[in-house]
Amino acid sequence: MLPLLLLLLPPLLLAAYAVAAPTRPAQRPRMVAAHTLYNLSLPRGAMSAAQLGPYAVAFAGGGVSGQPKGSPPSNAVAIFNFTTKRWGSAHLPHARAGSSTSGGWLAESGVAFFGSGGGDSGSVDLLRAEDLVWLPSLRTKLVHEFTACAGTRSTIVCAGGQGHNKSDRTVPFATDVWTLSVDGRAVSHNSQHKLSVPRKKLSAAAAGDIIGFGTGYDDELPKGHGYSAAYDLFNTSSSTWRAGTLPSGVGRQYGTAVGCGGLLLFAGGQIGGGRSATVDIFDTADGGRWLPPANLTVARSNLAAACTSDRFAVIAGGQIPGRNTVDVFDCVRRTWGTLEPLNFGRGWLVGAGAENCVAFASGSGRGNASSVDEYCF
């Protein structure tokens, strides 16, 4: 009966059904990974997360749970070592809160970086993993909120967002490209390039030579029509940009992205009237190409993603309502699976991975906002 009804639907309604269909849960095999729970010392959400050396991850800043909206964000940094299973701490030079794709790791320089909007939203802080020393912070040309940052090799790029003045149209187009030396010092800063489509609340990821930005929202369009399906890719070897529309064509904001196994995955997000399960995947090898779009098992926004062993892209949590679903994409076999659910469903969490483990920290939802879920393969 359903296929016949679909044939009778007007084209507009049929298109709406096509967007909604991926939200249906799919049956996927449960993969094996050790699942352990920890707690942050300070409950908070909307942090910035990054790998910190070969065995550790760091969770930085964030909005403090229970504080009034608009309160100053935190400058706390929680460091977790996957090998020793011990926690350490540090303090950001600039307090911040942001999105799930604003931090990263540059192996060539041995530096973790933490960007994003909220608080001092014009800075990117650099932490040297070897001795936990903060290096001179990077400064964006403009002040950004709801921006995204990613990095690979010796390059960090932040792009898009909004200014403190939401009517400032220069910020949603803006990009900042930094090149770091082997000791983690900035040797160049270029802010001349403009994104192909102005937007905030976009997602960023990096793999190989490519740093990619996808999805987002354009405030200039009529309310409810600004959800973006655009992508912009920066090649760190040639210092060139390319842009277009994501293969799925699904415009969304508040998604997540992760680089893993030479792939960039842009997953989930908020769409007009609901949430998306869409995953757009870019293969950076051989000049780069887009793979056929895929779907998460459950549609959700404000989710998080992390990579481990340069093979397993793990996508966890989200909302609305708070989701505890954990999807896994094996970048070698190009197959999907799931992991044991999070401790509780929540959005605004962040994730990072190192060695053969990933960890997802904090978030908002019912339960303990300081919770950390570790998965080791």
C-alpha cells in the first residue's frame, strides 16, 4: 500500500518523505568494544575536544551546567590518558564554549588546538603535548561565534560563523588559514578566502591533505530556509579551495564531522522541522571523490564524532530527544555497525580519539552532565 501511496503524492510531499525516510532506525551489527564510564570534575557541555599526543585526549572549556544562559564559559581542560586510565588537568588561556568540531591534533607539530565561538571567540589556543605548555594563541581576523575549525599536517583552518553583531555579513564568509612550524609556532596566516556560501553552525573535519567544511545555516535567507548543503574543501598541499553541494543535497546545521582513514564524514544535523540521519562521505585519496551518502541509525543533531586507529569513525549521542545511539563506520571495510549505547542520551557532547580508543564527554540531557563514555577496540 505504501509504495502506491507514494506514487500518488505530489512531488513536494514526495521530496519531504525522502528527507524523512532516513530517520527510521536501521538494523546494524553490534561491534565489540570495551565500554567504560568516567566523570569530569566539572559538569559542562558544548566543549572543544582534541587528541593530545598518541595516547591521550583533552576536553576544553564549555558551558557550565546549571549556570544561567549567557554566563561566562569555562577555561577548564580535562586530559585523559587511554593507556594509564588517569586524568590530568590544565586551564585554557581563553575560556570558550562551542561546537563538536572546533578542536584537533597536528602530529607534525605535536600540538592540540582548541577553537570555536563563545567567550573569547577570536582565538585558537595551542597546547604542546610533550610538556603541556601553551604556545602563543592564534587570532582570527574577525570575531567568530558558531564557527568550525579543523587541521591536518601543519595547517589549521577556521571558517564561517557569526559575529557578536549578527547583522555583520563578513563573518559568515570568513576563513583563517594558519601554517605552523615544527615547534608549533605560526609562520603564516591567510584570511583572504571567502566561503562559497555564508553560514554559521557548520561542521569541520580533516584527513590526508584536506580540511573540509560542510552544512551550516545562512541567516540572510528567510527563516527556516537557511539550512545549507554546501561544502568547502581546502587542500593543504596546493593551498587551493574547491566547493559545491553535498551529494545528499540535505541542508542542515548543528551536525558533526570527523576525519578518519582518509575519509571526511559529515553526519546528522538539524533540518527544517526535524533532524537528519544523513551522512555525506568524502574520500581524500587520488584527488578526492564523494562516496554515496549513508544514514545514521537514528536521526539527530548536536551529536559528536571521533576517530580511532585511523579506521573506526564513531558517531555518538545527539538530540532531540537526547539520544544514546552510537554508530560506527569501518573506514577500511566501508561497513557500518553500532556500539553499546552511551550511559544516557544527550546532545551537545564532544568526542576525541587516540590509540585504539575514543571518548565522548559531557553534554546536556537527563542524567549526569559530567559523564564520559570510553570505547576501546
